[in-house]
Amino acid sequence: MLEETKSLIRDVREQVLYLQEIGVDALGVEWKASETKQPDGNASANYPAPERTVVKESPPPDIVIPTRRAEAARADQKPAGSRMAALPSLSKRKPVERGAMIEDASVVISASKEMNAETPANDSAIDMETAISNESIESIRAEIGECTRCTLCAGRTQVVHSTGNYNAELMFIGEAPGADEDIKGEPFVGRAGQLLTKIIEAIGIKREEVFIGNINRCRPPGNRQPLPEEASVCRPYLLREVAVIKPKVIVVLGAHAAHNLLEVKTPISKLRGQFHDYFGTKVMPTFHPAYLLRDPHKKKEVWDDMKMVRDLLRTM
Ligand code: URA
């Protein structure tokens, strides 16, 4: 009982801190021990065309902070296993054991080679396996070099490589650099990036502890979404980084990143809220922080997703 109460207090405290961090403190927050209002999950089914332009944040919505009991009640209503869904297209794949060595990592790459017949990572499987055995984040960066493999190179200031902790248990994957990232040469350093930092900190993790990358490493003109051919040229490098880092959990930010990692076209609003499988690694899709800046109503859902990530990491 005492432990339960302590845990409840800890949870509530974390939730309040998170809500304050992301700007919803004392702004229509309604404290009550009833069911949580569910924002309409379908209202913006897909992460809309990603303008990463900064939009003035509108007043946050009323958010009822859920109690543990309300959450438990909701969980009880869910069919067993509904919190861990493997997508049909992924369930057939050979899982990669965490900590597994070169052979397993090459499975990831071989699969991505099949998906992207014309990618720069399209040498023979044997070459790839040899290459990957010596692979490191640095060697991948060196191979990318001053990349001109797609037309995005024309408009970029610099290639924006993934950054963070090479021993990270948690990895975040976004879409492509925006203007701030293009100038600084680091992913997620603009306004959306600052919100991402708060979201990470809200689950008790420092930004320096995680690894952060994008599907594309060059800023698309006008911050448009990368085209499929641009994504498929760049994505293999990120997948190779996933194989090097071997995170326990990956959070994919927004529909574009989720679709590119999980190879589905399901709207992000349907993908989020449950874990998916990427070769044995748990993947939580959630809304992109740039989208949260435009629609703060979705912060509650991101918080729910991040709590699931936090709780899963605690058990691993
Ligand atoms: N949006 C992204 O998807 N990635 C970044 O690095 C910045 C904004």
C-alpha cells in the first residue's frame, strides 16, 4: 500500500512536471479522478505535411490528468496484448537478438537492401556483411562524406548526422533537418528540438543519454517532406546506425519517419499508442514535436506514449 502510494505520487509528480515542461501547467488543467477525456484520435489522422516552420503555440487544451485507477480501468478494457502490436508486414521478419553480433546486424541491412534496390548501400550481401562487421557511427559518417547521392544536397548547408550516446538504450528518429539543424549541423536543435528535449527529460532521461537521427540528413527545400526516392537513398545509413547502436527502444517521430522505418502507410494516429517491432527492437511511433507545436492537444497522447516507453525501459 505504501509502495503503491509512493509510486502514485511519483507518477503524478512526473506527469505534472511534464505538463509544466511542455507548457500546459495551470492552463485549463482539470484535476479529477475520473476518466480522461480522449481527444479525437482521428481528427488529424496523419501527421500533416510537415511544415517545420515555427508556429505560434495556441492555448493548450483542457487536460485531465489521468489517475492510475482511470488508466488501469482503461487498460482493463483493452484486449490482451493490444499494447504490443506487431504489424503483419514485420511479424514475418527474423528478429534480431539484442546484443547480437554481425550476422544479426546484417539481417537488418539485407532487408533494407531488398526494400531499396537502388540505394547506395546496394552492394552484394557479402560485401555488406564484411563492411558492417567493422562498422561504427564514424565509419558510416565517413562513407556518407560530402554526399551528392540525391538532389537534396543542392540546397543544404551541411549534412546533418545523427548524434548522441553511442550506448543509448533509447533512440529517436525524425524526418529531416529543418533550417536550424541545417545551420547547426545537429538534429532537433530548433523549436521542435527543444520540445523534444523536454519530452525526453519528462521521462527522467537526459538528452545526452539518447541517440537522435533523421531518415534524411539534408534539409529539403522549404522544409517539404522528403520524396520517397530521397528517403530511400538516405534511410539505409540510419538503419545501419540502428544496427550499430542497438537501442532497446526506438521512438519514431511523425508519420514520415514511422512509415519509413516500419514500412507501412497506416496513419500515425493509428500507429501510436502501441509498440511495434523492428527486427526485435520495440518501436513506439508518436506525433512529431513540430506537430505538437501546431496542435498542443496532441501533447497528452505523446505523454501517454512516452510513459509506455519509460515503463518498458524500466523492465528491460
Ligand atoms: N524535424 C525533424 O524531423 N528533424 C529534425 O532534425 C528537426 C526537425
